[in-house]
Amino acid sequence: MTPPPSESPFKGTTGWRRIWNALGYSLAGFSIAYRHESAFRQEVGLSLVLIPVSFFFPATGSGHALMISSILLVLLVELLNSAVEAAVDRISLEHQRLSKRAKDIGSAAVLISLVNVLVVWVAVLFF
């Protein structure tokens, strides 16, 4: 019996072709998340408002970078949370204790990233 491969057979592409493929996969991921995840759409909307608004506040370059990166972190964590939820749902749609735990932990991560936005913005603007 042949042992299973240790890596995906799709890992063979290298160089510029790999970068181009990765860009395509990333754009597909954004599109899928936007179409299927209402929380992601809400957070994109929030970022489209807050990022431009951040430039109207008196802050240093580092302050603006922190404000913007805190918002981008929310999008990043939401994408990871959505990926976990999709993988869990792919395994089974049954109510299962460990599935709920995985989804709740992902949701908690999103909440922490949202609290981080508040903390960073308050720190930059008031201290």
C-alpha cells in the first residue's frame, strides 16, 4: 500500500507563477467572504468609513498607521474566523460540542480585534 502524500500535489508551482496564483486565490477568498459572510460585509463597510475618517484626526504618522492597522486586523481575524466556520460546517452540520467551541473561540477573536480598534483609537486620539 502506498503511503498518502505528505504535501498537496498542487504545491509544485514556484516563482512568479506561484505569486500570480496566490493573488488569484486571495482575490477569490475576498470575493467569497464578501458574498457569503454578512459580518465581513459589515466590517468592510466599517473600514471604508473609518479609514478615511482617521485622516481627519490630528495624529502622527505612526498614530494613523496604528488606527488603520487595527481596522485591517478586524478584517483579517474575520476572514480566519469565517474559514474556521466553513471548515467546521464542511465536516458536519450537526450540533456538536467541539464544533461550537471552535466557532465560539473564533467569534471571541473577532470581538477582541474590535475591542482593539477602540483601544487603539482612544489611545492615539486622547493620550
